[in-house]
Amino acid sequence: MRKALLIEQAQKVLKSNDLGTWTRPAPGLYPHQWLWDSCFTAIGLGHYDTARARQELVSLIRGQWLNGMLPHMIFDEDANHFTGPHVWQSHLSAAAPPGIETSGITQPPVLAEAVWRVGEQMRKTERQRFFAEMFASLLRYHSWFYRERDLHEDGLVVSIHPWETGLDNTPPWIDEMTHNIEPVWIRLVKILKLSRLFDLFRQDTRLVPASDRINTSVSLLLFHVQRRLRRKHYDSLEILRRSHFSINDVFVNSILIRNNQILEDIAHELGEEIPMDLRTSFKKSRAALEDLWCEEDKRYYCRNYVTREWIRSPYIGSLMPLYSGAISRQRAAILIKQLRDDLQYWTKYPVPSVPISAPTYHHLRYWQGPSWINTNWLLIDGLRQYGYFHGARKIKDASIELFSLHGAREYFSAIDGTPSGANNFSWTAALIIDLLSEK
Ligand code: GLC
């Protein structure tokens, strides 16, 4: 299919999910506004409607907490969905914004990247106005990370729920949660095989096959952890003070580091200053990424924040330091070798979210194996930063091929391209527009 037709097809998906000032990730399954979804969506929109792209990002600010956090979800109160305001009860926190219901945790901070990419499509005066409109919120958001999520002041921020990573059932988190805080009742559900009972209450598996989604016992665990956070009113200091479990996530830290850099670029273009203490934290973060490098396994891993032990489970996040731009060429070369290994990530339709040789790999189960277009997009960028254009090209071509064969599906088997999850998924459409629009 010709490029223009594909772009048109992807634009139709975004239009069908457009709710006026923001875009839902997909009909039915995801009716609310999600933070990083809107960022990716805006990057696509920016290619043909900068005014609408601007609105998509500005609309995120309405959910910003008084402490600076951008919540991972802003609820559409008319939507009937299993994770709505009744589950989160954000009003329990004094830091929640008045008059709007949101979740109480964040998501990977790709907002500065989205602001920058949309700005690139604007004329200089329009861009500067837009940057100025977003700058204070971005500054408050990045400051929140370092104030509330880097208590040791070592430059690595901590995440408190796998939903904060955007990779809900990613193996390193599931292993760690099961090991550290799985309550007895969930263990019993597993042993007595009672999950079928809970399956009756699942909304998501009425919309997509259960075998492609998170399994029920892991879902129960995710909601169990969410309730613990709610009990502490989403107060990071309270949560971390008595935490049995929280993680220095390599995916989140890599994304934050890159976005810190982009925030500095935005400040530079505006002739604004980033406060000195924040700049110091940015610098510390770049160096601290090395603390997540395990020399023995030659991989970057997540680290348990409490025990400070690595979680030696390789996944897509182990490659994401490429996107950070903060690692040395030697480290990048090692990661690229792993990426280009047929037994790990270099499949017909890369990049699988877990290496295909890992015992935790599952070819269609959500973040446990399939290829996703947003992580591909981040890796394409990372590979280009280190000059590996050939590898970036293969991932780009495979992503476009998946879209042209199957449309804007949520994720795809890395082995044979089988499409899975939601239909008409916004970020798939938006990022394909971006990839196709490149010169
Ligand atoms: C799922 C994904 C998350 C995404 C959300 C909406 O929870 O894991 O990354 O933001 O759906 O698409």
C-alpha cells in the first residue's frame, strides 16, 4: 500500500478515538486518558494538525497534581471501566487536583519528548508560545520525580507500581511482586485454581482473548498493590518509608534521563533557566544509570530499591539505555549485539518485549513477549543516537509492515506478526504516521 494511503488509514484511527481535546487509546478497552498514550498520539497528530496536537498535550496539564506529579490516567467520568475513579479515589490525597478525578501514580515521562516533536512541526513563534505554555508544568513534573522519588539522592528514581512503567505485566516486576508481597489469599487462588471465579468479573477479557492479556492472578496482584498505595493516600514518602517493595526501573530511568535532556533543550530555546539543584540531579542521573549495569551478565537490569539487588530478568527495558543517550559507545555496542541476536530480540518482527529465549517469554501475552510500536519507536531513536542506522531501519520497516498487514493493533507477535489486543489503538496509528512522515 502506498505511503499516503497508510497515513490516511492511521489518521482515521486517531479521528475515531478523538474526544475533542484528548484521544482515548482505544474504544472499549481504554476509554480514559492515559499519560504516555496522549504523548505518543500528539507526536502523530503534530504531522498534520499542530493545533490539535498542542491541545492533546495541554489537556494533560489539567490533571497535574499540586505536588507536580502527572497522573497516569485522567478519568472520563462517563466511561464505564474497571479502573475508574471508584478504584483510585484520588481525592484521598491533599495533593490531588480539585474537581477532576485521576489515578494516583504516574507513567513513563515522555512528555518533554512529545512537546519537542510537536514543536518541531510549528513555526518559530508558534513553537515558542507552545513551549512557554508547557514549560512550567514540565519543570514541576521533573522536579517532582527528584523530590519525591529519589529519596537517596543518588540520581535513580523509584517506581512504586508496574503501571508506572507502562509495561504492566513485565517479568521483572511480576517476579519481584510475587516474591515479596503476594498475599496468602492470592496464593490460595492460584493453588486452588479459583481464578476462574474472578474471570467472571473481568471486563477486558470480554473484549480481547484472555490468552493475550495479563493472567488473572497477576491482575489481582496489580490491584492488590494499588490498594496498598491508596491506603497511604498515594503519598510517596509514606509509601517508600515502609516499602517492602519498589523498584529502580531501568526503563523509566532511561526515559527520564533523555527527557531531562530535552527539557534542557526546551529551556534553552526559551532562554529560561533550569534551577541549579535540578540540573545537578539531571547530571547525577546520567552517571547513575551505570549502577544498573550488571557486569557479570553484561546487561542493564532493574534494581530492588529496598534490598538494592538486581532483578536479573532481561526485558525490553534492558535495551532502553540506548534511548537515554547517556551510556558509552562500548555499552551501546554490547546492547546492540544483544538486540541483533536471533535467539533474543532479532525476530522477523522485532522487538519482542521479552527475549524469545527467556523462560518468561510468551508470544502473545501483553508485555511478556509481543512487539509494541511505542517501544520500537523509542529504540529506533536510541539506535540512531548511536549511529546504528541499519538496525533502526529494520525495526522501522517491520513496524510499518505490521501496520499495513494488520492495521493499528495494540501489539503483535514478534515471531510471525499475529496481531493482538485492542483494535484501532491510537499510539500504533500515531507513531506509524511519524515513521512514515520522516524524510
Ligand atoms: C495498558 C498499557 C499501558 C497503556 C494503557 C492504555 O495499561 O500497559 O502502557 O498506557 O494500557 O493504552
